[in-house]
Amino acid sequence: MEKPIVQIDNLTKRFPVGNSEFTALSHLSLTIDKGEFMGLVGPSGSGKTTLLNIIGSLDTPTEGSVEVMGQSIATLTHKQAAILRNYHIGFIFQSYNLLPVYTVFENVEFALLLQNLSADERKKWVMQALEWVGLTDKAKSKPSQLSGGESQRVSIARAMVKRPQLVLADEPSANLDARNSHHIVQTMKKLNKELHTTFIFSTHDEKVMQYLDRIVSLKDGMVEKDEAVLHIQN
């Protein structure tokens, strides 16, 4: 049987606040299998983003263990964590984080510059990623020439261009209207099916939640509910 892509056991995360501590996550355990399309949901302050940051090796546990692709987040060196992120994890944020002076092509290519690829290989991968999100015609545009929905699709292409095993999406629809929200999540669902990429969302947007196959509800840094979602096929 294939190992889970994310294995979390008894995770606690505390942050210093003045002379005391704030507990963002408390004794949390969770298993996520390869190819899942799932979400962490809950009110602001429930621990969603903290958990996503630890899974993405941007932060480390205070207690407990988190393994991502068989690697313990707590024991990774800075270099090992950077390699994990650069090669295997894609990030999508609510603010698109596009570099305004670069074209759409260059923004997506940026994710590949740390990898040992030729210019021809990079071009092929970038154009394929832009094709996945329906933006090949915008390759030479600057971010200022894009709509919000198009900007978020560029950020999906940037996350997917390196063909990561895992994509972490933190409130990806927060700055989008309903039509664009649906379009963005449908695009990610399609990539999940075609490339078997694992997607983990942090969201409280109903428009995103209706596409998820599993919803893990967090409250006060703990798992309140963990349920599979049954989709009725039309």
C-alpha cells in the first residue's frame, strides 16, 4: 500500500506572544493520501494557515511529527526544506504574488530557474502550464494587463509548472468573484484528475468547498470533523 503523502501525528504548534504563548495547533493528527483534493476549513484563527505552512516546510512543529513525502519537517535543514519546496510543492496564495516587471511567461518560468533545465525545456514546460490554465495567448502580457481571475490562473500555472506532487492553496478564491472562483477551482480539479497532484486548500469559501472530496474542519487548532464529500453525478 502506498505511503500517505502527508502524515501528521500529535502536532502542536505554539507561538510566543509577549511573556506567554499562543497555541495555534493542539495535538492534531491527520493522514492525507496521494491524489486527494481536500480542504482545511474553519473560522479565522482556527489554525488552517499555520497547518498549511508546516506541511509546506515554511514552519516547523513545536511538538509531534509531520512527514511530507516521507521526510520529517522537523529535521530538515534549510537547504533540504528549500529542495522539497522547489521541486515537489506548489503554493497558491490569495494574493497572486506576481512580479509586475515580468511577463506572464517569465513569472511562470521563475519557478523553474532553480532547476537544472535548458531554456528549451523551460519554454516547453511553461507553455504547457499556461495551456493547462487557458492562458497561452497572455504569455507576453504583464500582470497589470490581466484581470484578477487571469492573475490567479497565472499563479496556478506557476505552482504547477514544476509538476509538483503536492499543491497548497491558501484561500485561493478570496479576491475573486463567484464566476472566477468556480473557474479557478474547476481548473485545479482538472489538474488533480489528470496529473494526480494532491491539493490541500485552506478555505472558508462555500464555492471552493463544494468541489472538495474531503473536508477537515478545524476549531481552536484541533480537528473538529473529518468527512468525505459525496458528489452526485448529473
